[in-house]
Amino acid sequence: MLRRGARRGGGTAQARGGTGDDPLDAAQERRVRAVLALGGVPQSELADGVQQVRLRLLERTAGGQEAPRDVSAWAAVVASRLAMDWHRARRRQERLGERLAALPVPVPAVGGEAGVLSLALGQGLDELPAAQRQVLVLRFYADLPVRDIAEALGIPEGTVKSRLHTAVRALRARLHENGVV
């Protein structure tokens, strides 16, 4: 029997035996992980998904809303929505990659050094991982700002910057390796 004021699914952090810092207890966290995993989210992304559920619960209470009646059920629903969002973002990124791959690559009419540089850049781009090549093309060929790239790909701006940095370093190393630059 539940005590008056206690809620099914965990109630307050103090009622769960916690310190009040973590809005999810261990059982709720396991359930969130299971929902995310069953939703097709890769193992490497499960911790981020659990953190997103925690964040949404904290935002809800910080915004003045009362805690959900059944925190465990609420967290499972949020986790299932996060799994759907993850799949949508992945599909969006794949479609964008396909569109970029379909773009015609301009062939330089100028011979000599410009032609060698262009060929070396093309080969270097082909060797980059798809995610790095994608942000590099969007930034330098499509001339999109980092914020727009992040929004289009559904990733944080910091991730875009990191991928750009890594891709530019790899291309620079490739050009030095081949003696082009």
C-alpha cells in the first residue's frame, strides 16, 4: 500500500531513498535504457538518451510543473520519443548525404597546379569518413554557417566544429603527404 503523498513509480527522490539529486532511480534508469535499446538506439548512445530523459524531467520540475504521477511510465514514454527522434535524425542525415553525393563535382578547366590541387582535394575528400566529408562540404562548398549545418544535421554545433577541425587536419596532412602544399 502506498503512503499518502508517495507516488507510484518512485515518488520523490527522498521517498525512493535517493539524495534528491537524481530524478531517476536505478530501476527507472534500466527501464529507460531498455526502451531506448528496443527502439533501435545504438549502445554507444544509450547514456546520452538516459541523460536526455533526466534533463527533461528536471526541466519539467524547474518549469513549475508537478512531477509526473508515474515517473517510470513517463520516462519510458519520453525514451520512446527520443528513440523515434534518433531514427528521424539518422534518416535526415542519410538523405542529406545522398543529396550531397549526387551533386556534380566540378572539373577544373585550368591545368597545372590548380588541377593537381583540385585532384588531390577530391581524393582527400573521398578518403574522409562520411560524417566529416558531409560537414566539410556543407561548410566550404555550400558556404553554410556552423549553426545551419548543426540544425540541418540535427547535431550540436560543437560536433560540427569538431568534425570540421578533424577533416581539415586530415586533408591538410594528405596534401602535405602528396607534396601538393
